[in-house]
Amino acid sequence: MNNKELAEKIFEIVGEKNILSATNCMTRLRLQLVEKNSQMIDQIKNLDGVLGVNDSVEEFQIILGPGKATNVTNEFKNLIKKPQIGDGKALQDEIKAKNATPSKLFLKKIAGIFVPLIPAFIACGLITGCVGLAIKIDPSIANDQFVKLLIIAGNTIFFGMNLFVGFNAAKVFEGTPIIGGILAALITHPQLAEITLNGEKLLPGRGGVISVVLVAALGAYLEKKLHKIIPEMFDLFLTPLITFLIAGTAAIFILQPIGGMISETIGNLATNAIQSGGAIVGFILAGLWLPLVMFGVHQAMTPIHVDLISQYGVTILLPILAMAGAGQVGASIAIYFKTKNKFLKKTIASALPVGIMGVGEPLIYGVTFPLGKPFIAACIGGAFGGAIQANFMVGAATLGISGLPLAATTNNIAIYFVGLITAYIAGFIATWLIGFDDPEN
């Protein structure tokens, strides 16, 4: 089936009156439904093009993979008519209210700010990694003009990152995005270094994305308040001016120093924990990562990765956490050789290639998690791989990818591969030893 046909089939199975909303992330079609049942879930699981489902959360998530998730969701939305009124709307409002816990709202805002940046990090990170590898192989090409241009291209996301974050943050906090962008530009402007206040020179970009989010949130808050008190005939002129002046002043004197302290604390805690704890810390982080992902906590890590990259050029956390997916690969290979269930073998064969490339949801929700014990074994496999990454302080210059593609962006490709293979092997052995209840054909 093509994307349109798959969307139509999912729409038919779910039922139009059962749909409250449809959104997507990088790999999943996310549906808010009135109700869901086992028959519906099984039918969708068996559709050609569906890599798995996650029905363990209130949202019904259909795993389709990168790119396909966006295309199928767009086709799916075209099938949905205008939102229903009356009881349907009341039910939708009830579900939204139920989901509006402070932690969920916080994670949703974090995702809204940083997730749109991930494609840029992937593009620039892969360029940087491939160019760096090429220079290591042949140092003489470092002076080539085309190579220098590629180095600039790989650095583009860092050059404009604060502006993008400020724009997105203002949008998420319901302010004017471009005001968030100019506030971010203000605290990043290189000429701040020429100004001394209270005997101390200003530091452009201090606090990185943390400071930007703080000032963008303040700007959005002020803007909404000013819209209510400034007469309409002056609103267009005075609201952006006053917002920029007040939020900008607060940013320079208060928010940027606070953001700087928070950013430095995060960086120090992460690096010191891994430096002092080494393999043990890596083992624990990678081993616990899959359950945290399933609870949605992983979204809170994105700004931490971004902040570490902005401070140090790499995030030492991502290679550790990426090993969790590698443990899934090893566990699934063991299941493939041990199971007699033909459907399970087929599922593993179709999901393994994308799992190796770093998209782990099909293996999690289609293979290891439903079987129970292999999920624990996969966590063990990832833990061993994470121990190696932490022990050698391997860092990655991007985010949003894992598995094999992440290797090119790391500062120690050889060790990264050692950790990856270790996670495969450990996940395989742990699954083989722990075993599982083989489902009937």
C-alpha cells in the first residue's frame, strides 16, 4: 500500500466517529480515540507498512518510521471531517483536561521547542562527522576550499541555533515567534563582548538555549499581558517595543546570568558524573533508558543534549543512551533464531533493518516488550554497551539519530562501534539465557 491507501485503511479500522485528533512525531501517527479495543489493535498491527503499535499510553500510537509517519498523517488528516460538536467536543475537552498535568504540559512544550530542530541537527551533524572522518583519513584535504565550505555547512545549526530556539519557544508560549527570535539574537549578539556592566564584561550567548527559553517565555508572557491593556490603535507599535525592551533588559541583567548558572550546572553534572562514575554510570543510564522512553521522559533530554553540544561541541549522553536500541537488536536476533512462530520471525526480519539504523520502536512494541523477558534482556544488553561509551567518554555532534548512523558523528568512531557490537552481543546472550514464552503460530 502507498501512504494514501495505508491512511485510508487505518481510518476505516479506527472509525471516523472514534477519532478525536490526529498528530504525528518523527516515527509515529498519534491518535486520540474515544475508545480502542484488541481487535482494532490487531488489525492495525497486521497492516502492510505498520511497524508496530503502542497502546500502553492514553494516546494510540501507530509506528510507521521516519518520513512515512509524516506522509501518512497528512493523508489521514485529509480524511477527517470538521471536529464534531456537542458530546464529541465535550469528550475531547475531557481527555485534554485529563492529560493536562504539569509534567505532561512541560514535556509537550519542550518537544514543541526542540523537536523541530532535530532534522537540522541530523543534517549538520552528519556533514560534520563525515568531513571529520575524511580529514582523519587524509589530513591534506583540510585546506581544500570545498572541504572548508562543508565545514561551514556542518556548523550552520550552531551558528543560528539560539535564534531558532527563541522563535520556537515564543511560538510554544503563545507569543510572537519573531520577537522570541530577536530576544535570542540580543543575548547572542557578538558585540555584547564589547560592553562592560558593573565592572564585568558581558558574555554573548551565555546560558545557551536555557537563557533563550527563559527570555522567550518572559517575552510571550509580557506580550499577552500588554495586548490586554494597551489600546488597540497603539497595540501594533507599543506592544512589540515594550515587550522587547522589558524582556531584553531582564535577559541581560537577570535571565542570562540565571540561564548561565543552570547551563553550567547541567554541563558539569553530566560530565562529572560520567568522568567519576565511568562505566557504572553508563551501565545504569543505558539500562534504564528504554523504560524511560516508553514513559515519554526522553523528551526532557533533548534540551540537555542541545545545551551540551552548544557548550562542548558534543553530547556525551547520546552515545550512552543510543546503546539501549542496540540491546534491542541483539535481543531480537536471539528471538529470531529461537522462536518457532512464523509471524514473529517475519516481524523481526522486517523490523531489524530499521532497528540497526536506530529506529527502535518496531522492535520494542512489536517484539521484545510484548514478550516480557526479552525486553529486560535488551535493557541488559544496552547497559553493557553504555558502560563502554561512558568509560571512553564518547561524544556525538548531533541528536535525533542513533544506531549505525550515529557513528559518523562521534568523536571516537572505533570505540562507538565496540560499544554497539557489545550491546548486540550482550542483548543476544541475555535473551538466550533468560528465555521467553514462545507464542503459538
